[in-house]
Amino acid sequence: MANCSESFPYTSILFPEIEDDAFFIVSAVIGGIFLVLNLLNFAEELWFLCRYNSNAPARNYTTYILILFPALSLCCVMGLLVPRSTLFMEFTTSTLRAIAIFVYTRILIGYFGGEDKLLAEMTDFPITFRTPPCCCCCFACIKPSTITSKTFQVINALCVQLVIIRPFTMLILFLLWVDNRYELTDKMSTSNPGTYFQFINIASLLLSMWAAIVLTKAVECKLPNRRIRAKFLSVQLTMVFSDAQRSILTILASSDVIDCVGTRGPMVQAYRYHYALLVLETFLLSLLARYAYRFQDPPYQYERMEGQVDEKN
């Protein structure tokens, strides 16, 4: 393989090359340590959920959010050690993160006992779509309104579309890569199919995040002591760190700010730095998720009301 190649190297080429690369070795060791810590953290959180919150609403959804962080860390470490797997790891992590947004909204609904009960509880509470990242400036064209079945369906559809579009676009790119028509390290241009899919993914992500933010702001007043903001941030920041950080590093690589090392060109190095940073960031986010989800849920007001009705009957 030529020096400064923009193709991800095989392990047979990478490993002999990094024998004297102290930075790569240290990054891999630190990444492995954070991965183990992430797995241990998740194991303890799962034990806590099974013991203290076994009957909590949407416990399975909560388990998915918590397992997201060690899964992302594992994919990052695999991407560091086996660079040729980078596109597959991108496909896997993108799918996991897209599902996490939808799962988060299911957790909110689970606290109310279902969609119908959520709508019944939120009848008199206003909901506004004037919020980032899509409509933070449109104060005149979008007025606050009460949440209805129709508006809830719109919010739900905006969250679900990411679960469909993100894996679908990544699958197409993966097939193009197999057919040797696309490389993850290709620069953005009109001749690069990844450019168009990148814009589609960005638009889809912004719409999904917008819907999640709208729903969070609408229901958090009804869910005191549930750490709703922390729950949302733990999911939202995985998107920010993954997508925004990768975009910034690839732009720097395209501008030749990132130097090549041996056979690894600037774009390959950009993904290497991205994964190394993401392992650390994912561990920190797992601690935020631990604070947000690892506590014994108090009974929700709606459940207490139902219990009082049953006692009277």
C-alpha cells in the first residue's frame, strides 16, 4: 500500500506499521480500558434495574439506552484495531443511535402508561414547535397549541423516520462500497454519492431531534423528579459527538490540517482520531446516563390516581 493512502489499511499492513507508534498503542490500550469500564458500568446498572425497578414503565427501553454506550465503545475499538471495518461500524453505530432517539420517546410515553393516557394528561398543557434545531427563529409562523392526537402523530413520525432513513442510506453506501463505487474517505463532491446521502442524513437527524426536543419540553413539567433533561442529553450528545465531531475532523483532513502517518492518509487518520475521542466521550456519557436512569423511580401521579380509584371500588 502506498504512503498516505486514503484507503483503510488491512491489519496485515497496519500492525507491523504501528509497532513503534506509541500514540496508537496508548490510544488502543486506553480505549480498551474505557470499554471494560463501560461494560462493568452497564452490568451494575442492569443488576440495579432488575432488582429495584423490575416493574418500572418501559424498563426494556431503558436497558437499550444503557447498553448503547458499551456497544458504541466496542464499535469504536473495533474500528481502531480493524480499520477496514470502519464503514460497517459506521452503519452499526448510526443504526443504534437512530433507534435510541425513538426509544427515548417510548420511555417518556411509558411513564404515562401509554399514548392515550399521555394525551389525556396533556390536554390542557401547551406545546410549541418553536425550538431548535429547526424552528428556533420562526416565532410568528408557529404558534403554541395544545397537544392532540394529530400533533402527537407528527412528533412520532418525525422520530420514526430516522430509524428508517439512517440505516437505509448507510446500507446503500455499504453496498456501493462493496461494489467499489464508494469510499468512506472520498471528499465531498457532486460525483461522490456519499455527499447526497450525508445531506439526507443530516436533515433526517435534525427533524428527529427537533421532535424529541418538542416532546421533552411538553412533558417534563408532568414528570418531576424523573431527570428528563439528563435522560435526553445522554442520548442527544451521542449524536452530537458522533456526527458533528466526525464532520469537523473530515473537514480538517480535507484541508490538509491533519497529516498522514505512514500508509494512513489524512482521512484515515481523521477517523482514527474520531474513534479514539469517541471512546472517551462515550464513557463520560455513560456516566451521565447512569445518573439519569440508575435510580428507583417514584410512582407516577397517574398510577397513584388509578390505585386510589381501585381502592374505592
